[in-house]
Amino acid sequence: MPGVYVIDRYLEREVCRVSLGFAMLDASGRYEARLLDGCHDSGLQVFDPVAWRYEAGRLTLQARRGHQVSLISERDGQWRRDPDVGTTLVLRKTEP
């Protein structure tokens, strides 16, 4: 799960990259997350992910202010927001 992911919005166009880190933040199973330089999406910049967790088949990103986005796996290395509401949000793992 840890690694760098491309974030696609709208028409499957990369707008940001996020790093899902290896460092555990606390005993609840949350790990560090951060947007990488060059993000071109103001919504994601405001969301500003700081943590991620994987549990029961779901990847959850947590914002600096505490709200969360839940994603489910579509295929190996690709995740989409669930429920699929609002603007498209897909994470695709980048090649190492």
C-alpha cells in the first residue's frame, strides 16, 4: 500500500500526487500521508491529506482538519472514491 499515487480528477487527468508513507502515526493504524509539490487542484490542497489507513478492503485518507474520504480498490494499484459522489477521484499507484 505505501508509495506514491497519482490523483486523477474529472476526465482521468492527473492533478496531484500523494505519498502514502510507511511511518505509523499512532496505535490506531494510521500512517503518514502528504501531497507532493506541484498539485494543481485547489480542492485537494484544501483537503491536505495527513494520514491514511487500510481496513476491511477500504483505503481511507484523512484531511488535516479531520474529515475523511473512503476509497475502494478497482484493480491492483487503483482506488476510487466510495460512494462515487461529486467529482471523480481516483488514485493510481505510480511505477517505482
